[in-house]
Amino acid sequence: MIEPHVPAPPGPPPSWGAPGGTGAPAPLPVRPGTGRFLVLAGVFVCAACGLVYELELVALASYLMGDSVTQASVVLSVMVFAMGLGSLAAKRLRRFAAAGFGALEAVLALVGGSSAMVLYAVFAWTGGWGGLWADGPRVLLVGFSLTIGVLIGAEVPLLMELIQRVRRQDPGGAVADLFAADYVGALVGGLAFPFVLLPFLGQLTGALLTGTVNAVVGAALVLGLFRRDLTRRARWLLLTANVLVLALLATATVLADDFERAARHAVYGQDVRVAVRTDVQEVVLTGDADGRPLDLFLDGRLRVSDSDERRYHEALVRPAMDGPHARVLILGGGDGLAAREVLRHPGVRRVDVVEPDAGLVRLARNDPGLSALNAHAYGDPRLHAGTADAFRRLRSTPSAAYDVVISDLPDPDITASTKLYSQEFYGLLRRVLAPDGRLAVHAGPVADRPRTFWTVDATLRAAGLPAVAYRVGTRDARDAREGRDAAPDPGRVAAGLHAPAPRGWGFLLAARAAPALRLDPAAPRPRTLTPESLAGGARDAARTRVPGLPPSTLVHPRY
């Protein structure tokens, strides 16, 4: 005989039954209003932690692999997709919402908290794993984004069950309360990362501390508010898992400084002499002790190599100084090496260096090795250094203020530099140049990335600054031509780019009318550059020309 179906009265689902299996929800240890507040507070904290994990992955991937737009797009798109998968997967856990949420937060705290350290370890010690796994750090980045996204996405359905467990309300109101707490928590996490965690704790410790907070709040919410919904065994399992997670995160936090030093040595070698995190970037100096050459790394990328820097800086500066050069502006160049070459020319009355990183300027001024390399340029009374955004500085600079402008900036295909290679930026430079002034631009390795290089040329021409192109080979490139192996760039090797360093640098000398490419006969003779090598560099660059490229603009970057 089939008994007639009697609808269940409104209230929590039978799955919320107490451990004894009575089918009735176990009473909460607090009043419903207090319980609801505690659940929403847990939502707030978990949302803040989740967004910190996302931002940590974006920031570390941008630092390790470059191109912040690509890294942010990969992390955020994969994570949002994974959140959808997590929400679907959590449907099977709704009957066990309290236990499921507790286990979920323990796993999320461990994975999210350790993600930065694991990603940095792979970057430092494997260089991308090589061979089939040459893109190992990128694969790992996607893996972490997918895993963390699934775990974050699974939180919402479980929290919806928990908030309904406290006090049954209409679904629309419950969703509104839940997402309000979630979005406010995301706001706090998003602001805490750049203004608190990153500057005061760093990426590794900041992620570990976030995981610790995540684990504590998740365990406290479940074991404190919903402990009667769990069996005794489930409570002990959850408590043990969280204690283990907290122990692992605490151990990693204690060892974070030693780990970072070891990883830095794995990336840069054993002769790391200075490693500082400025307000802008990580600055590492190696060598300059016991005869070892000095190398300067900015955010993991080799920026200055003692063995080749003179070839680069003479090629960047010397051709632009053939003509009036009483007033010179250097954009970038905080290491003081371009300023060194400028100050060697007679007739220079004032040199303004606009460098966004004040920490790099202090290092170039005070570090014995780097200041010796730049010939103590910052001690010259003609040199005036300012910390400012180049774009903003140019907008406030009077017209025709400079005879020469030296653009010593990172390669244009690094996202942060793209706006400094735009038509609008070069329009500002044209305005501040004297009528017969000249502009020298470092435009990346022409032989390795000709399309990028000639896009810079097209952009200069669109701004009314026709240019002549030339290139200078590195010492390693000459070694390769002579049958010796070219040494790899340590920064590229560490990033998993197992290829020799670029075979040379490409430059553009621009003016209101196409300038002549020659050296100032009144200046001291360069050590690495001759009129013949300069003319040969122009011929080499011309052979790589890519015609018909459009200019790059602020709203349509093409690098």
C-alpha cells in the first residue's frame, strides 16, 4: 500500500539532521540573528581571501613571465570559468554543507596560501622544466587558477545552504545578503593586497598569511556555529585537517625569508650582493666582488651587464649628442649609465633624469659598484634627478625645453612600457624638443623582434619625428660569429626561455627632419663605437625593415 504524500513543512532540509539521524536540524549555539551575522562575516572574509589569491597570481606571473595584460587575462578568465565549474560541482555537497564548506576552506587555504611559493619555486629551480615543459610556470599558473577558481566557486552554493540553515528566508533576500557580503569582502581584499600585503609583507608571506586567515575563519565558522550538524568523527577530521594546514602555512611563513634567498640565488647565481624591493620593482645587483662583473636585474630581467653595458649606452647616447646638447633629458636611465655618457660631452649645462623608481636612483648614487660603473654621475652638479611618471612630466614641461632627449626605457613589448612608445607620447616629446633637437630611442632588439622595432619607427613618424635606424651587436653575438657559444641571459633562462640573449640592440635617432647618423667630433672618443661600425649598424637594421606597419597609440597599442 502506497501512503499518500504529505508535503514537508517549510524549514531546513532533512539532510541537516543531527548526528543522531532524527531528521530535525540541530539547534544552533547562538540566536538566529547572531548566527546569520557570523555566516555573513565568514562570507566577507572568504571573499577577501579569494580575491587576494587572484591578485597574487596575477602579480607574481607578471613579475616572473612579463606582459601583465596577458597574465591577468589568463588568470581571471580561467578562474571565472572554474568558479562556474565549482558551483556546479558543489550541488552534490549541499546535503553536507557544513562539513563540505569546512573541508573546502581547508583545501583552499592550503592551495591559495602556498600558490605563490610553489610558482616561484618552479620558476627559480627549473627554469620552466625545459623540453616539452618549457612553459612549465605558465602551465602551473593555469593549474592554480583552475583549482582556486573551482574552490571559490563551490563556496557560494554551500554558503547559501548555511545561511538558510540559520534562518529560512526567501531565496532572493538570501542571495542579496550573500552577494553583498561577498562583494564588500572582495573590495577589502582588492585594496588590502596593493596597499598592505604587498608593500609590508611581500608576495610570499602575504599569500601565506591570507591562507592562514582563510583556514582559521572557515574552521571557526563550521566548528563553532555548525558543530552539532557534524558527527564526532567529522569534527575531529576537520579539526585535524585544519591544524595540519595551519602548521604547514606557519612553517612556510617562518622559512619564507630563507626560501626567498635560496630561490634568488638559484635565479641569479651565488654572488647576489644587493636585493631590494623598491616601491616600483625588485632590484638585484650581482657581482662586483673579487673581479666578478656587475649585473643589474630589474624585476628578474637583466637590465645592465657590466660586460656589455658600455656598448649599449654609447650607441644610445653618442649619435644623439652630435649637435647642440646644452640641455638634455633622460627618460628612465636611473642606473646613471646613460647620464655618464652624456656628461662626457663638452657643452652640457644641464641633464634632467626622469626615473620612476627612486630606490634605483638611490642605489645608483650610493652603491660603490654601481656608482663606480656610472662614473659617479649623480655627484655631478649638472645632473638633476627627479622621480616622476614620464608621461605626466612631459605634459608639464615647457615647449622646446631640451636639445636632446634620451629614451632609455624597457622594451616596448613589456606592457608597463607600452604607453611610453605611443604616438601620443612621442607627440609630447616633439613638443619639448628644440627645433633642431634630437631624440634617441631604445626600441628593442631589431634582429629578434623586427616587427616591434619597426612599429616604434612608424609611431615616431606618425608623431612628426622621422628617424634613422641602427643596431649594435652584443659581445655574445660577436662571440657566436667567431665560433664561441653565446651566453644565455640569466633572466631569460630563469623565465624558462632557454634561448641566447638578444643578439643586439636596436635604436632610432629621430628629429623634426631626418637626422644624420654620426658622432660628435668634439667629444671624447667612444670605446666601442666608431663611425664605420655605426654606418654598418644602420645597414644591418635597414635590412630587417618591415614596411606598412601602423603606429601604436594609447587606445590601440600594437606591440
